[in-house]
Amino acid sequence: MHGQCGLFFRTYAGEARIFPSRFLMVSMGLFGAALCLAPLAMNNYLVSILCLINIAVIGAVSLNLLTGFCGQISLGHGAFFGVGAYAAAYLASLGLPFLAVLPAAGLVTAAVGMFFGLPSLRLKGIYLAIATLAAQLILEYVFLHWDAVTGGSSGMAVDPPQVLGFAFDSDVKMFYLTLAVAALCVLVVRNIVRTRLGRAFVAIRDHHLSAEIVGVDLFAYKLRAFGVSSFLAGVGGALWAYYTMYITPEQFGIGLSVSYLAMIIIGGLGSVLGGVFGAVFITILPEFLNFVAQHAGALFTDISGALLAMKEGVFGLVLVLFLIFEPEGLAHRWRLIKAYWKLYPFAH
């Protein structure tokens, strides 16, 4: 029920709805319509950034399911992304259609993720992070040296995806494809966290011993978390392969894993919306710094080189300041903003 001073619910089911009010449903519909129309008023460069954001959203929400909701720290998410990309490239080279390649790449990645998730029964915290870091390094070695499947250092080429004879061979077309898949993945994760499976993940994150006492099978649920998260990462990796049309081992290094971890920390751990916010922020920030460095360099040619060199340092500084002054993430700030306007002008 929607009151004058906020939202009130009579049942738990009403509170758990994806759209708890008609206003939110209409707002999301208008936002979706605006997002679909946005590429028509943008150049190819901006549309390409939107495509990268869509793919990053898939990676961020999938990692947030594993780390934010289940509490299993992973430093190998970038490598799982690479497994999905290489699986998609290899299956596509065998002649499989896009609609079959996408879920198949996810299943392959889920199997790999669950295999490397086996130590999660005995390890937790920083020890699990080191184990997933080992998975990252192992998979990087496989990408580079399994020439028969991955192409080794030469990489692999991927043709544009086709669905029912329609080729997604431009940035605008790929934007709509990546947007549809990203929206579906976000919806899947949002529904998972509302189910018994999601509640078990949160129980394991909050206190694994208490969860085990009340009947949660820690090993089974941790493996499920790795499996679902890796499946979605594989789908995102497959989209990345189709979008870039050429993949190499360097694209899936430890830097990518750290970027996804930064996305969920900045966006907000344990929040689906936080994963989306973090993906948008981390994807746009380097582009914004590039824009500032280039235009400032055009005005002050003598410092242009220094500005470009400082770009990475500024990026790191922004992240550190963000973690100091907004440790609970952008999703928490968004909740505070909404709460303020629900009570305006009587907020205090």
C-alpha cells in the first residue's frame, strides 16, 4: 500500500515484490523506454559505452550474488568471464547458433566455477580469495597455452551473432541485444534473492554456523552460489566475445577480476541495484577521465602528457575516496535519497 509518507505493507509477499508500488512500475517503464530510445540520439562511441555497461552489469550482478549475498569472496571472476567468452567462440566455430551458444557457454562456465568452488567448504574469507586467485592464474595459463581450443596468444575471431536470420552487426543492434540479456540476468538474480535459495545465501554470509544449525547444507549452497554466479558470468563473457568479435587472453586478466570486485563494493554489497550502479560507475569513470585529460591537454599542451600519465592514479584515488566517504555503496545513498523525498518537506 502506498501512503502519503512512504510505502507500507500488510504482507511479506507484498514487501518482496519487484515493483512494490504502481509509481515505481510506471517509473521503470518510462526509464526503460528512454533507454531504448537513447541510442537513436547518440553517436557510435557513446552507444559502444552503453554496450560495455550492459555487459559489465551482467558481470557485476553475478559476482554480487556470490560475494555480496553469499559472502564468498572471489578474485577469479574475470577468468570465469573468459571461460564463457572462449566457450562461445569455440562453439560458434563449430557452427552452433547464437541462441544455443549463449546458454551452453554459461553451462560450461558453471561447471568450471563449481569445480574451483570446491575449496569453499573448507576455506572462507581471505583464504578463499587466495584460492580463487589461484583459479584466475590457472585459467589464464589455459587461455594462453591451450592452442587447439583458445587459439593461444593469437586469440580467436567471432562472427556477429544472428537470431532467426537477423544479424546484430552494428553497435546499435548489439546494444539492444546486450540490454535484453542484461535485463534478463538482473531479473533472474533479483528473483533468486527472494527465494529460499537466496535466503540461504544470506544466512551463510551472515553467520555460517547458525545457518548450518538451522539446516542449511553449507557445501551444497556454496556450490550453487558458485554455479549460478559462474553461469551468468559465462553468459556475459559470451556476449563480450560476440561484441568485440576478437578475444585474446590479455582481456581476462586479474585486472578484470579486480574491476568487478570494485563494481560491487562501490555499488553496494548485497544489493542487485548496487551491482548495476557499480557497473555504470566503473565503466564511465575511465572514459570521463580520458575526456578530461584530452580536453585539458588541448588547452594546456605542456601538461597533456602528465595528465594522461596521472589518469590511472586519479582513478585509484577516486576509488579510495569513495570507499572512505561512501563505504556502503551507491545503493545505500540512493535509498537515503528516496527516503528523504518520501517524507519531504517533513524529513528530519
